[in-house]
Amino acid sequence: MNKLLLKTIFIILSLSVFSCTQKDVSKNTTLFLTTNNGNLYSIDLATGKCNWQNIKNIEDTRSDSYFKIDKNTIIKSYENGEIIVFNKQTGAIIKKYQENESIPESPSLFMFSQYPLVYESNFIFSNLNGKVKSINSNTMQPNWVYDVKNKVFVSPTAIGDKIIVNTGYNLCAVNAKNGQFITNLKFVHPLPHEPVVSDGEIFVIDENGNAFCLDQELNTKWQFEVNNYITDTQYDENANTNVTTDTNINTLTNLTAGEKLIVLGDAEHIIGIDKKTGQMKWLATIPIINWESPEDVAQVRKNLREDQDLHSILNDQVGVLKSLQIIDEEVVANTSSCIAVYDSNNGNLKRKKFLFNNEIVGAIKATNDFYYYLRKDGVLYKLDKTLKTETIVYKGIKYKPEDDYTSPYMQIE
């Protein structure tokens, strides 16, 4: 066999091995999606087929959308106090747990506005009666109960052998093995979201947009005060001049932690914070339609219905922030009518895409060089990372119109 032929065979084999390696890397091909009427779907992203679905179609009440994936199971909580464990591969119900405490009478409140936390062979949750509970996932019997004596609206978080619970104005740490109280940290303003654990540290944000980094003992490592960086002006009629006022960042999504960056946002701003120091790295804004930009006007025209014209779109805002993600060197944000991609190093807007009439419902999820999202027509779409090519993945997802409390939730594996 001559050297040229050997070289050719070697190149072909090398390309084949590289190709196989590339395929093996991209194993995130199953999307699990739950909607606010209790429906749960498993969708094969490679084929666009539904592997299985569990249809609740709860029409007379809101239903929490969150779930937790643990090994070969999906653990989902429902507002009637039920937690169901599903087989991740088949959708079959493995076991159920029924919370026996009474549900608050107010229809605007949930028994479970969260997903259960999985710790060892147990799942742990908090409820609106102020109880933190550990349930053995094999026997479905309680291990321990701790009363924080305040309504808990968001999921607890685990760090080491501690369970961190947001009780509103306080973070409470309890022992994950026996539920005994460890320590407590009080805040000036309430915390609207669950604690985020990243690289052995705890991150929280208050309702005004101030962020905190804590160690495992709930000692403050740094504090980001939004008014040190961002201020508003207001006209003072008595002084006949503009005066500087404090800015309140009304946080619409939880903060997101990356390798080097923390990001948070509200209806107008996206803020990048250095993860180690708590110093602001950059400030960006949610895109609005620039009517002087031919590109923006072209995008708007492309999304108009036949019975619409440009003057019918009176509000140049593109909806409130639904999600933030840090992916490699980019921050991806979405509202109901816009997907925007920023440079994570400086906050510069790199790409944007407007969507009208058939808005995005909830947050987007990114994997395998695509962004996946549910739109108002009940169709799951994917959009390539250049924000140019949109493709239908799966049709016929049932949900109730979005409200202030619930929206679809998805994970990809």
C-alpha cells in the first residue's frame, strides 16, 4: 500500500473519529417542558417528536410550572399539595406524595410556588404555611419539619449540608440531615427570588436590585448597591431644576451566575457584576424599536399582520424581561417580543430579534447552538444563534394565558 493511500485513509479515519466525537459531545437532545395548566412534555429535539406527555388540563385553577430532574426521574409539585415522581424515560408515574396541610384560601397564593430540592435520597420543599420539610423519596414519609414561621414563596437551596431558605426579609440556614436551625441573616428589603448557589457561594438579590454574595455561614462577602452606580433625575418645581434621586431596580427575574459574572435586570436595565468583587462591570438596556433604523423597521414590517401598519405599534418597548442566561462569552436575554444577545465582557449588544403578534411565552432555553422557546400559538420553536433562521420543533403544546404568577418552564438534557 503506497504512502499516498495510507495518508488518505488516515485523514478519512481522523475525520470520522472527529465527527463521532462531535456527535457524542452534543447529547442534550431531550427537552422537558411543563405548562401552567399542569401539562408535562418530553420532546425529542433531534426528531421533533413527543416522547411522552402527561396532560392535566387544569382549567379552573392556576398550576405551578416548576419541576426538578434527578437522575432518571422528574419531580413535579402541584398547587393542590401533590408531588409526583415521573420516570424520565417513559413518563410513567412512579410514586406520589400528598401534602396534608391546609392550602391557603386566597386563590392568588400557591401551596407550592417552587420545585422540590433534591438532597441525597430525599426531596425538600417549603410551603406557604411556613414549613420546611424533608421527605424520604423511597418511603414518602417525612424525615423532619422545620417551621420558619413565615410564608415561603420560593424554592430552598442546598449548599454543603445546609438548606438555605428565603423567608422574605431573612435567609435561614437549617441542617439538611435533621432540620435543626443553624443561623439567620436579616435584610433591609425583601428578597423576591430564591438563593443561587455557585462555586461554593450564595447569591441573592433584593427587590430594589441590590445584590449580595454570602459564604456558607451567611457572612457577607460583598454587597452591590445599585444606587452607587445608577441614579435617576426628577424635576423639583420648588428649586426649578432637576435633582438626583435613588433608582429602584424592580427585579423581574432572578439573578444569574456565570463563571466570572453575575447578571440581573428589570424592565429597562441589564446589569453585569463582577462575581468576585461585586463591582459593576457594565450597564446595558433592553432593546427598543429604533424607528430611525432601517433594520429595526424591516423587522417590524416582517412581523406585521395583514391588517396592521407601522402606526399600529404605538409602544416601542418590547415587553418585560423574562429570562437571562450566561452562555460562554455572551449574555442572552428575552422579553415576550425580543431576543437580545450581549457581549458578557462589556455589555455591548451584539444581536437582536423582534417578535410581534405571536409572542414568546416565558423564558427561552439555549443548547446545541439553538435557542428554544414556546410562542403564543402553542408551538415550540428553535432559533439559530445568529437569530436568523427560526424552525418549528413541535406543535400542539397546551397552556393557559400567561399571568403574573406562572409561565412555562423547561429543561434540556
